[in-house]
Amino acid sequence: MSATTHDDTLELSIEDNGIGGADAAKGSRLIGLKDRVEVLGGQMHINSHPAKRTSVNITIPLDSERTPDAPAAEATSSEVRGADSRE
């Protein structure tokens, strides 16, 4: 996993050593992560092929202006830990 900032974005790159085939559209746990990223105004891209590693790249704006319908994203560290423990 790596995390970097570039100008006004946070970029996360996560790679596993699994067997591939991950697909957020098929109900994997990635769908919850994708939803959280989108609430923050970000984008998530998954690169996964059978028998190969899965990589997830996430880009989140650090100072984006929200639309009136978008909820404010203020996660505390305990909320983040709590989300991980449900998996």
C-alpha cells in the first residue's frame, strides 16, 4: 500500500498477492469501499484478472467543494477502524 499527495489530491494504491478476480459490481467487499470513496468525491479503479494480483487505485480530492446533496465526510479514526473490523 502506498499513499501520496499531489497538489490537492490524495492518491492511494493498494495491491494484494491473491488470485485476482475481484469485482465490486459482483458484491465483493470492494463495493463498500467504492461507495465511501465516491462520498468523498473520489474515484476508485480496480485492476483484477484471474490468477493475477488485484490492484486498487483511489484518488480523493483534498479540498473539493461538495454539491448540496453530498454529505460531509468527517470520519474519525475510530470510525475508520470500525469499518475495517466488520470485514
